[in-house]
Amino acid sequence: MAWRDAKASRVRLLLFMASIILGIAAVVSIQLFSENLTNNIQLQSKSLMGADFIIKSKQLPSANAQRLIDSLQPDASEVRFVSMIAFPKNEGTKLVRVRGLEGDFPFYGDLETTPTAAASQYQSSGGALVDATLLLQYSIKPGDSIKIGEITLPIAGALQAIPGNNAISSSVAPLVVIPNRFIEATELLQFGSRREYQFFYQQPEVDLERLEERLEPRLELEDAGLDTHISTSKRLGRRYENVGSFLNLTAFIALLLGCVGIASSVNIYIKEKIKAIAVLKCLGASRKQSFLIFLIQIAGIGLLGGFIGTALGIGLQELFPYLLKEFFPFDLQISITAQPILMGIFLGLVMLVLFALLPLLRTWYVSPLEVLRFSGTTFTESKKARYMAIGILVLFLYGFSFWLLKDALFALAFILGVLVTFAVLAGIATLSMKLVKKYFPKGAHFTTRQSLLNLFRPNNQTVVLLVAIGLGTFLISTLYFTKDILLDKTELGQTSQSANLITLDVQPDQIGEVAATFKTNDLPVIDNIPLVTMRMHSIKNELVNTLRIDSTTQVKEWILNHEFRTTYRSELINSEEIIEGEWVASQQEGKVVQISISDNLAEDAQVGVGDVIVFNVQGVQMETVVTSIRKVDWANLQLNFSIVFPKGVLENAPQFNVLTTYAATEEKSAGLQRDLVSKFPNVSVIDLRQVYTVVEGILDKVSWVINFMAFFSILTGIIVLIGSVRTSKYQRIKESVLLRTLGAKNKQILSITALEYIFLGVLGSLVGIILALFSSFLLAVFVFEEAFVPSFIPFLVFIPGISLLVLAIGLSNIREVLKSSPLEVLRKTN
């Protein structure tokens, strides 16, 4: 009976199936991708690092640290830092990351260069390996020269790839690799210069977990650290977990949307089968038999939909390495595993049955007397059975969300958020029907009255259509608004008061000449900021060395190991505000040194106003007291500081300066950089416009990926929309035939249908955008802490676009009525 009835209703059942195929495809493709990513990270962890383990230090290793490093017999070493370089051939300049290598690094993975021989010969030939993209940008080729500080080296080859490097960091500061023996001759490592020393080890037989446990505490005491390829693998895995969770949830929402459409469509489908079920019961069919007939139908299309969706997901996951290649430091190798495939088939079956369970319960309570009744239903469903079905559904959704997120609280928040969103959309749809019914315009034109009447007539699709349209529009619009918030947050003000060029590592004896160079290039000095480096010696009378080995401390690890760059000034800047205590402009004689710290530092160091911190300033201990805590907008692209001293304290401390200016054109910027590199090789210049371009490019890539995933939701919504509209096709046909029989013209029937679906399309898309505005406003205020200025794109594109789509689907339902005679149509539908 299930098979026979399914053949008669195959078009509608196929639409049910289509509603979940895309959701299953999205879930399966992302699950396969996540598994492949995890496996690739584990397999390639050595190649990503280039060694078995590395010892790092952000300063020249102390005597004790050097003894530890030497005792393990390093196989290679390097010093890395950021600096300006120049190409003598065309006077091009660029901020780069320099790695001075010594030894046969990497031990795992490949140092890829063009020509290939440059990777093995650059050490002996004394040449430089330069980022391939940088060479293309400046029309430089191997054989030309590069000036690094006070030395000029031949370019041995174009650098394509090296372990420990990625595309995003290379976009900001491309990589240049030179032999370590030339580093001293560059004269770039001066006081205050940021540098990092790394020592590489190839010792595959070493127990890395035991080594880390034994060596890490001793290295931390010497301001050094240990990194193993195992810890790198774990760290990378955690970094991409959030991306995977977000993509999983987006796919899950698409699946939920499809299932909601199915629940509504099955509800209409079962309503139309009430008479047939009553006839079956008159002929002796039991409750169980009538229930199983339709349960088998739903389970069958769920199983088939699971197979099709899984097959589609296998194909789709091949796209993700291409879409996300910019974010991975390795080439992703794709393979097929069994778990996501089995999960996709299981989801198709279980999700479809669970969401169809409530409508299916109606078949259990149908009375044989229904066959004699002409309208309405008198049977009542069991509230206990209904609540049990709802409880099973919610528990399953929570369990699946927990499996995706691996966090009980997040899973609960997600389910509650989904339920609230669906409830708001359904509530607005119900309210709209009540308002139209209450204020029904009886004096309006016939076609207008009839179209509005259709919104609350029996078997109407107002709720499911508004939910499908609204949720899809909500997702896409939220993505657009959020992207705008992020871009606005990083936007640079193009005024002469906003610095867009920052010169770093200016030594005290160079300030006058650097300022004169600014003036020569007709550029103003906007800021001259002194920087003093220091470390924390003790926090609230507890030594930092003691806190490092205290497993119970609440102080964050970075606080204990960080070398702070601090400044001194008498006033706040526009990215700061005092949230606790009082700002001290200048130090008063006879008092403990008073400092202001940022709110994140106060939280991570577990200190507040009145607490004492002792700093080690170039070997001299300085006791300070926190007198104020500042809220700092770190997203503001200007120089912000965690620790600010008042005037009258650090003026005589060893320091260097940062000078900023505003260059209106790229030509002005390039001219200044050329002059500074030729006169002051140690000075680095950061062009914030280039940084902004990179940030914007990254955000564009991220938003593109997110939009691609949200496309599954909107496409699923469209299919649900088609399915929901087509489900009520026969009811609409009968109504239209009756109208034609009573004398209605084709134009009137078209107008009635068009007005109804335009109302649904406009209302659904408008509600979705309004919800997106509200959620984006909350994100802007509470997450990004920014003013929210919405984009007009969703209003201009989605409202008319979706309304026209809904209209086209609705009008396609009545083509048969308009082309045929009323009697012919009635014969076909009965």
C-alpha cells in the first residue's frame, strides 16, 4: 500500500526529498573536509614545522638557555626579524621578514625555489631567496641584487614555499631567506629591534612529550620556549576547529530549514489523505497499518534523499580545498572516509521521519466515520503522544548539535537560538494572518479581497513560506551586515590628521634626520612616540619566575613571558578611555611610579587599581602601582599600548622611537620609503594602506566562503518554497476552477494569485532583513563594539528578487487552469 500510494503521489514525495538533499550534501561535504583537514595536519605536522622540535627565544639566549640549547645539539638555527629592503635595479622598497638560516633546514618538507638548485646552493653561493610574488611585483628576477641593511646580495632564486610560512603573513611582509653569516653585517639588529632566535632539531627517536615536560619549565625561566611538531599539530587543529564548527552549523541550519518545510508539506499531504485513511479503516485496516503505510513512504524518501545528498556532498567537498587554500600552510589531500557517508544516509532517514512524525500521528487517530463527513475533522490527537514526539525531536537536535560543537552549553545556545528564530518567524506569520483576518478590507476590489483571503484559508502555506523565505533572507543579510561592520572597523580615515605611514626602530640619534627626511618629502611628522622595552619581574609581590611554575596561578602565560613595549605621555589618545581609576599625566616626586594599563592586561594579569607591579627595565628593577585601567580599541589601526607611563619617568631609559606621517598618494609613500631605506637601513616602514588592503582581501575571502555556505540555506529555502507551494497545488486548482465556473476571467485569477504571492515574498524577505538588522546591531554593539551602519544591498536585491521568485513559482501552479476548460481540469485532479 505504501508503494502504491507513493506512485500516485510521486511528484510531491520527490519534492519532500529535494528539500533535504542540499542540507545533507552540505553536512556530508563539510564533515569529510574536516576529517581530511585533521588527517592532513597530523600527517604533515613535521613538514609544516620542518623539524622534530624547535627551541625559540625572542632575545639573544641567556647563558643558561644557550647551555640547554647546545646540550641537545641543534642541527640548524636561524634569526628572524622584520626589516625594509631595497632593489637597486629599480629603487623599489618593501617591508619584509628576513630569516637568516644556518644549517641544512628544513629536515622535513621541501624548500621550493625557482630555479630548483637555488634551494641547495644559496648557502654556499651567498645569495638570497626572495618571495616569488615580491619578485613579480617589482619586475626582479634571479641574478639581480637585493639590499638588506648595509649589505647587497645577489638573488639566488625565487622562493615558492618553506616550512613555517603561510600565504596571509606573506601578503603583509614577504619572506627573504639569507645565510645566517650575513646577519651581523646588515647592522639591522640594533637596540629595540624585534627579533627571534630559533634552533632546529632533527631527532625522530626522542620522546617529545617527555622532552616537553622536562625541558619546558627550565626554558621558561630563561624566557625561551619549546615547540614540537606534535604541539604544532594540536595548535593548528584547534585553530581550524571554529571554522569547521561554523560551517557545520551553517549546513545544519540548511538541513533544519528543509526539514521544517517537509513537516509543513507532510501536514498538508496527510490532511488530503484523511478520507483515504478513513476508507482503509472501514475496510479493516488497523491504526498501526495506516500509520506504517505513510511512515514507510517518508522513511523511503528519507533514505533515498540521504543517498543522493551524500553523493552530492562527496563531490562538493572537493571544492573546499580550493575555496580555503589561502588559509592553510599546506596543500590539502582529499580522501573519502566512511563515517560522514554513513552519517549522511542516517541523517536523511532520521531527520525526515522525526520532522514528519507530528503530522503522521494524525493517521493514528483518524476515525472510519470521517469518510461520511463532508468537511472538517472531529478526531482529537493525544497530547501525550504529541509532546513525546516534540521531546524526541528536540533531544535529537540537541544531541546532534552537541556532536558538532563538542560543547554542551554552546549546543544548548544554538538550539535555543534556532528555536527562537523559527518561533519569531512563525509568530510574525501567524500575527499577519490574524491582522489580515481582523482588518479584512471588505470594500476592496474582488481580486484584492480574494488574494488576502487565501492567506488564512484552510490549507494555507503562509507560515511555512514566511519561515522559509525569512530564514534564508535572514542568513544572507546577516552575513552582508557583519561584513560591513568588520570592514568599517578596519577602515582608515583619509585625512591629514590620520597617520598611514609608521616608521619603526628609529634610534634617538636618528630622530632629527628622519624628521628632516619627512620634511624633504613634504610630509608632516604627526606623532613621535618613544618606546621602552621591559618585562615583568613581579606581580603583587609574587615573582614572575615563581608564577611560571605555579600550576594554580590565574595569570595568563603570555603575561609572564612577554617583552612589553611601553611608552610615556601626558594625555589619552582617541582609541582609549578610562574605565577605572584616574589618569596621571606626570609623575609626582616622592611617589611610587604610577602607570595605566589596558583592560585586557588587567584581566589576564589578575591586577587592578592599587596593585603593585615591578618591571625589569634593561636590567634595572622599577616598582610601579596601577592607578588607572583603560579600554583600548585594538582594532583601530594606530599605535596602542598595554602599559602607559606618565611623563617624568622613562625619559632617560634606553629607548627608540616611532614616527608617523600621512602620505596622500602612493608616489609620496614610495618616495619616503626609498629615502629612508637608503639613509637609515635599520628603520622599517609600515604602510597601513597596504595592511588594510590585505585585511580587506582576507575578509572578502572569508565572507565569500561564508556566503557560499549560506547559499545552501537559501537554495534549500527556495526548494522548500517550491515544495510548499506545489503541495497546495491541487487545492488551488480546485479553487481557481470554481472561480472560472462562476465567471472569473483568466486575468482575475492571475491577479489573485500574483497578489497573494507578492505579499508573501515581500513580507518574508522584509521580516528576514529586519531580523538580520536586529542581530547585526547586537553583534556590532556587544561583540565588535562599533556603530552599525547597515548596507542597502539586501533591501535592493533580496526583497524584489525573492518576491519575484515566489511570484514565478506561484503562477506556475495555475498554468493548467488557464489553458484548459474547468471540466477537463477537474477530471484530471479527481
